[in-house]
Amino acid sequence: MKKALITGVTGQDGSYLTELLLSKGYEVHGIVRRASTMNRERIDHIKRDEHAKGNKLFIHYGDLADGEQISDIVYNIKPDEVYHLGAQSHVRVSFDIAEYSGNVTGLGTTRILEAIRRGNKKIKFYQASSSEMFGSAKPPQNENTPFAPRSPYACAKLYSYWMARNYREGYKLFICNGILFNHESPRRGENFVTRKVTMGIAAILAGKQKYLYMGNLEAKRDWGFTPEYVEAMHKMLQHKTSGDYVIGTGETHSVKEFIEKAFAYAGLDWKKYVKIDPRYYRATEVDVLLANAEKAKKILKWTPKVTFSDLVKIMVDSDMRKAGLLSIGQGDEIIRKKFSAKWWQKD
């Protein structure tokens, strides 16, 4: 039985990856940061079902800012694969806590790499890199596009990217950088733009909210469906050689387009409900992100099936269902037809 260690296990990506790996017979270990409040709702259902399904999920307390803790965890677990997803991952917030973002998102990666280098060089390592590293680079962006980061978050991720490459080349470690473009789902954090929109729609329909306050509506992103993206992560570490891969859909859509489609799907005129609030603008903006994922298609045989329109419906359905406004919607049928994986839990 393979062992996997996941940082950021309670996040959107971590929870889906956990389900995928458990479905493949892995023993999964996740690192969570001890805090005064519990934040494990994305993996609670996995723990509840653990006995019935025979799953093996183990949770460990650790902090990416503490190298000794990380080293101890890696040494004691002795994983075959490490998926490093943990970070201070909100781009807008990184402007407010730049030093913390650099310490956790940047140096946290070095702490794990050192633990692997000193403990067991056979461990395969996945680094969650980000399309934000491309910043103002001209689209489309692929593995050879020069980076031009536009936020403290992106700078920290770029530091991690280059450290991963240096450890791969210098110490002959199996390390992959997955440069994932925006990927969304019903488990997306509530302060991220797509989820903010779909939750806002549900609240408006439920009479709990009058308006949705947004920032820059013209920013364009390449948006995909997260369960498909964690499959790409796993494929990278199963390939015979390590490398770096851009993962995305090859389409770009503005925040305004997402809002228009989401409101229209819910039967609302977005112009009546959306207002602009300058507080939500970034100090420096990334205008257009567009993936060229031909390398992943050719080498990993990975291609996304869920379209932008599909994604919008899936997310609106989910938040409407949570608000008690919907039982089954078009998004559920889309998943049934296009996303055949049995490991994924609906919400």
C-alpha cells in the first residue's frame, strides 16, 4: 500500500485529492495547522465514512512555518509521495500579509524539501505552483513562458517553484511543479471570487442579501473543475520521469462573464444586483491568464471535460442546494455525463 502525505489536506484541492488517493488504495496522511477553530468540513465526510469503506486517512498537526515539525512528520510517516498544497493561498489577502505569505507559501516549501533531502531521497514530491506566477506575461502561457508575478502570493509561489527545480536538479529528486490555472468547485473557499458569486446568488434568491459587491470585473482567467485537476497531480507523480506541467482548459473568461452566466442560469439580471466596491481591487492586477496545456495532454494524457458553462452550473446548483432552494439541477446531470470518476463526492 502506497503512503501519501498531503499538506493543505483540509482545503479544496486537498479534500478532492484525498478522495482520489483513497479510491486508489493509498494510505493518506494530512497535515493540519492547530487553531482555535476547527476547519475540516471538506474532509469530515471522509472521516465519517472511513470505517464503512475501509479508508485510511490520518491527520497530523503541523505548521509550514516550523521546519522541525515538518521534518518529524516526514520522518515518522515515511511517505512514498508528498503533495504540497498548503499555503496562504488568497491573492488579494497576500498584499495585506506579505511577510506571512512569503514565510508559509515560500519558505514552507523549502522546509519540506529539506526534510525529504535529509530523510529519504526516494520520496516523490508534488509542488502546487500557480498560474499567478505568470502575472503580466503575454498569453497563452506554457511551461516556457517567462514569469512576471504581480502579487506577494505569486512571488512566494515563484520562490517555491525555483526551489523545487533546484532540489530536483541539484539532488536528483523526483519533483514535479504543477502550474495549475484557476480551478473551482463547490468546495472553493468562500472568499474566492467564483464562490462569492454563487453564494451571493443563493443568498439573494433566499432573501438574505440585496446586493453582491465585487472588485475588478474585467480580469480574465482560465477556469476549470478541481476534481479533474487533482487527477493531473496524481498523474505527474506516476510518470516515469519528473517535470513541470501547465494545467488548464485553454479558454479564458472574465469575471463579468462568470457573473453573467451564473445570474442568468439562476434567472436573475446581474445588473440589478452587482455593485462595485474599490476595496476588492488588488494593488497590482493580473489581466489575462490562459493556459497552453499541450505538454500535459501529450505526456500525461490529461484533458479536461468540464467546460466553463458546466462549471458555472455545478457551482450555482451546489450553493442553491445548500440554501434549500434546489434538489437536483443541470449541474448534477453534467457531472453524471461528463465526469465518470466514482471517487468524487458531489458536494
